[in-house]
Amino acid sequence: MPATDGNTGTEVKETMSLLKIHLILVCIWLGLVLVETVIEFAGPHSNENLQRVARYHSLVDGLFELPIVLAVLGTGVTLAWRIWPLENLMLVKVTAGLIAIAANLYCATLVFVRRWSVSNEQTLARLSWHVRFTWIAVPFGLCALWIGLRRSMG
Ligand code: HEM
């Protein structure tokens, strides 16, 4: 569709800029995941520290990460819509990206529930473990990143 416009090139430019926006959003998301990794994994797992972690992480998720992840999803779906039907490698990339996003939304839900359970020591410890466990989805995000970058570099 847009990429086949050979006369004006307008649609192609539009697609290119959406690609750039998608890439920039992905990079911001990556940065936020790194910040959260430090917040979650650094420091002792004492109740006091877990309470602090629960507050900081929910702040980062609510203010920055959720809007960014939804924007990655929105731009990704639009790009996929434009080049539909997807070739096999792109199908793998989109699936990996969707798994990473789903895991992130699940993680955000846990983070908010944990934020409101900070007074319960056992629940706090249990939910903190579950939050850390969702990092298992990071390789899927890296896989989407790798395929996306590989494609964009030709
Ligand atoms: C972890 C999440 C994701 C990462 C790390 C990621 C990464 C990337 C990268 C690096 C590119 C290349 C950008 C460029 O050429 O400048 C790209 C392109 C693209 N992404 Fe994603 N993406 C993610 C999620 C998604 C999702 C969820 C979808 C669809 C539902 C999607 C669909 C696309 C499409 C269709 C393209 C353009 C392919 C093309 O026209 O060559 N992405 N992505």
C-alpha cells in the first residue's frame, strides 16, 4: 500500500517517520526497563527496601512506561497493518514484540497491586517475586529488537 506509491513519495515518507517514532519509543522503553531492573534487583530484599521499590516502580510505570508501551503497541500495529500480510520473519518479530508487551502489561498490573499492598509483608514479598519473574519475557523483546534492527539495516 503506502510503500508502492511511485509518483509523489508522500506515503513512503509517512511510513518512514512512523518507523522512526516506533524505534524511538522502543529505545525509550528499553531505557525504562533498564532503570526498573536496577530498582528491582539492586539492594537488599528487606521489607523496608521492598516497600520503597514498590513505590518507585509504580511511579515509573504509571508516569512513563505504560504510555510508552501503549505507544509502541499502537505504532507497531499501524506499521503491521500497512505491510499486511506479514512475511515470516516479520511475523516472528511481531509475535515476540506482542509477548514482551503482554508480559509488561501483566507486570504493570502486579506492580500496581503491590503498590497498594505494601503494608502486608507477605503479600509484598510474594508480589515482588512475581514482578521479578516477568523479566523472563525480556528475551522476547530483545528478539523483536534484533529482527527489527536487522531488517532496517538491510
Ligand atoms: C518489544 C517490542 C518491539 C520492539 C523491540 C520492536 C522493534 C522494532 C524495530 C527496531 C524496528 C525497525 C525500526 C526501523 O526500521 O527504524 C521495528 C519495526 C517494525 N515493528 Fe516493531 N518492535 C516491537 C513491537 C512491535 C509490535 C508489537 C508490532 C506489531 C504489532 C511491531 C511491528 C513492527 C513493524 C510492522 C515494523 C516495520 C517493518 C518494516 O516495514 O520493515 N513491533 N520494530
